Amino acid sequence: MERKWWQDKVCYQIWPKSFQDSNGDGVGDIPGIIARLDHLKGLGVDILWLSPVYKSPLADQGYDIADYRGIDPRFGTLEDMDRLLAETKRRGMYVIMDLVANHCSDEHPWFRKALSDPEGPYGRYFYFRKGENGAPPTNWRGYFGGSVWSPVPGRKDLYYLHLFCEKQPDLNWQNPAVRREVMEMVNWWLDRGVAGFRIDAIVNIGKPERWESFAPDRPDGLADCRKMLADPVARRRLHTYLGQLRDEAFAPHDAFTVGEVFDTDPAELSLFIGRGGFFSSMFDFSAACWGKSPKGWYAAKKPGPDDYRDCAFASARQAAGIGFLSNIIENHDEPRGVSHYLPEEAASDPRAQKALAAVQMLLPGLPFLYQGQEIGMTNTVFPSIDGVDDVNTRGEYAAALAAGLSPAEALARVAPMSRDNARTPVQWTDGHAAGFTAGTPWLPVNPNYTRVNVQAQDGVAGSVLEFYKQLISLRKNDKYKEALVWGGFAPVHQEQPGLAAFVRDGGGRRLLVASNLSGGEQRLELPGAAGAVLLCSDGAPALAHGVLTLAPWQAAVVELA
Ligand code: TEU
């Protein structure tokens, strides 16, 4: 595999609205991020992915962009952004931005001009279609529920397409002018000093030639819009556009790019992340998708630790020899990893949180932490649906009601999946608003902040935060890098319930990573003679006669002879 500058890095996602507020308005901002760079440097992370900070009405929290070259005043100014780039550079860190170009905001000047003249040049930046007999052009349901079509105000029977919410009109990538706008914008940021992009919802940019309705798949009479993504023409178009992005923007800058790619066929992996692929990396969503139901969140099954292990291991094997997947246990769209993958009684247990961390951080691929993960932040509580900000959660709640659930049941079922779980403010201290803001936070702080916060863990032996630091420094240690970054991967005793174990080997070293993801003891025969114990999450593991015994929720890294 070709060696690249980003492969031995550790990445960290910042969701700016909830990271750190610097001016007391209750909303996180770029100066707040700058103020916390030393925390991130101390943790050992290198590449910071900033969820959108562009000018936006925030209908989907910035994933609805009204100006691709401007910073939203709530987050700061372009000068703040330049300062962030300089301050990270000074610390040997990198910033990647979120490239949200499947759609823009309905408040973007392009869409405003398009609405006033749908047949004009800006009309061709979007998808306008005529309905039939008073009904929208197709019966596609958008990602957040409801039709993907909204009527154009003042125009009889004319609609525009939005796969996400109605304030996120899809950009027409078939139009070369749109592609040129995107290439120029991407190059503008790369020239300014950003190291690359996380690429949002990108599989949606290739649209089929013929737009047809599908058989309805829910009581609303609509059909999941994702069905059209499998269309061969849509797929071919996607590949063409991604090739153009790579050739005209990413490759000339040696940018680091990570795609938000769902549902890839393993056969396509090398096209996406192999040598000369579209992206540097793409997220492994296999565990995140486990248990999801076509009916909606209310019908989702909760995965357990073994499901997480099996998904992660399968992905690691698929990507072996091809490229680097990006490994996550959570992000701004998902529940908190510890709440989602650990059994309920263990979600807040620092031992269990560390055991899960050891697996994620030492798998092959690129580790991505999400803000707050490093201190074991958990899902929050939802007293009522009125307190939910997220457009996605509201749509899923409506789907649950439509399926006949009572309001209380619907809330109880969608709450564990809500995107607001990961969007509560980062818990820095046990003081006012967890040290996130001097004012009133835009979304309530998770009530557990008095116990779970950075201040309580920083420099405290045995804390989740200190363990993450150890995992990261082990991964970066020159002695073990060949094994942990570029080395091989072989699962060990994968059939053993509650155990996630694997060997990483490279540079003449073999390391066993063994994590007890259960509340009982785990014993495993070592796949080689035991050498030094390089790391242990709690105490020391018991090693005798070629058998490793792990206490409940204990994780260890052992060098093998
Ligand atoms: O997400 C794309 C996407 O597919 C999500 O809708 C996902 O299915 C859902 O959030 C699962 O909970 C990206 C962004 O990550 C998300 O925050 C945006 O809302 C979306 O694109 C639109 O830009």
C-alpha cells in the first residue's frame, strides 16, 4: 500500500456549535476551538474535522450552506478561521472542513435566483420538475421523512428536489457549471490552508436518468429515496463527478479526504479508497447501520459489543491490502458509542468505556474520535419531544406515531437514536453549563456533567481521558507504528462471546490487543509466547501458562514473541 502523510494520524471531529463558546451567546465558536487546542494537542490528535461553520440558517445545523466562502457570524469570522489554521499549524495539527455539496441552503443566492427564474441559468443549478395531476413528480421519501419534493412558491405544479429537509435543495451535478463552482470553492479553501475535507452525503450526487416512483414501503405511501442510488446511471455519474473532484482539487493539493459513504459494495472499495481512489479514506458505518430498520428508528435493534466487534472485524478484513477505513464509534449523527454498543448497565462504566476504546483505536484504519468521546460522554435524557432540536429526530418521531405508537412510546424508542445525544455541549468542568458557555447553552447540557467532565479526568490516572492518551501514544510510538498503523490484522477467538481480540503485526513485531467487552472474566489462549504487557486499561492482566485472563471490562495490549 502506498504511504501517505495522513496514515499515522489520529483524527478528531469537532461539532462547533457544542464544542466551546467564547462569547456567552450559548453557541460554540471558532475562538472557543482555538482556546481548547491545547486539550486536543495533549490528547494526541492531529487532524481536526470541523463540522460546517459556513454561513447558514442552521436548519440542519450548518449542513445547509448559504455561503460556501463565508463563516457564519455565530461561529466567528474568516479571520478567526485563518487564526485557527495558523494556530493548528503551529502545533503540528491539521484542519479539514466539511464539504456539503449534494445540496445547499434555500437561502443561498443560487437558489434565490433559481426560484425567481426556474427556467434560467440558476434554475439549472437545481432540479425543478413538473408534477402530475397535482401530485409531486415521484413518491420518494427524503432522509428526514416526507416527500423529497416541495412546490415552488407561486408556480402551479412545479417542484424542486431536496433529499434532505425542504431548506436543503439538491444541487444539479449534471450541470458542468455547478461542478465548476464546487471545484473552485474546494480549491479556494485548500489554498487557504485547510488540509482536506470530510465529504458529506456524497453518494447522493449521482442521480438516475429516469425518475420513477417505487412501490411504497411505509404507511405514508412513499418509498425510500435511497432506492434510486442503486441505479447504474446514477452510480456511473457519481464516479465521474468524484473523479473530477479528485483530479482537479484533492490530488493537486495532496489533500486528506474522508467520504461519508454508506452502502458501498465491497467490490467498490478499491475505487473509493484504493491507490488513486476517489478519497483518502471513508467511514466504516457497518456497526452504525447494524440493527437499523427500513421502518425507521422506532424499529431499530440495539447492537451489543459482539455485534460491534463482528462489524468492525469484517470491515477490517475487507479493507486489508486496499486502503484505510476511518473507524468511529459515534459522530454527530449517531448516538454516543458507549450508550449504543455497551449494555445499558455498563454504558457509564469507565472500565467498559476504555475496553471499547482499545478496540476502536487499535483496529487497522484511521481512528476518529468525536468530541466528548475522550471522556466517555453518554446519551442524554429527553423529557419531551419539544426539547428535541434535530430535524431528523422529529421526522423519526412522526414516523413512529404514524406506525401507531403512543407519544410516550414513540419518544422512548427514538430517543436512544436521536442525533441530539451527541450534540449536547462538551463537558469541560463541573461548573456553570459544564464550562461550555458563560450564558445559556443552546441545547441543555447532559445532567451527568457534574461527574463526567474533562477537568475531573485530566491528569487523573485510570480515567477514560488518560487511557485515550495512552492508546494514541502507543499507536504513534515508533516501535509499534509499523504493526499498529500499517501492519496486518488477524482476529483471535472471535467466536468467544464478550471478547474482542486481534493480532496486529508489522516491522517484526506482533501485538495482541485483547478487550473484555463483558462483565464476566475472559480467558484466552495466547497466539504466541507472551512478551511485555504494553498497556492495560485497569491494573494488570493475569498471564500464566500461555493463558491471558482479563477481569471484567479489562483491555490489554501484549507483545508476542
Ligand atoms: O448525513 C447524511 C445522512 O445520510 C444522514 O442523513 C444519516 O442517514 C442520518 O443522519 C442518520 O442519523 C450527512 C450529515 O452527516 C448530516 O448531519 C446531515 O444532516 C446530512 O448529511 C445532510 O447534509
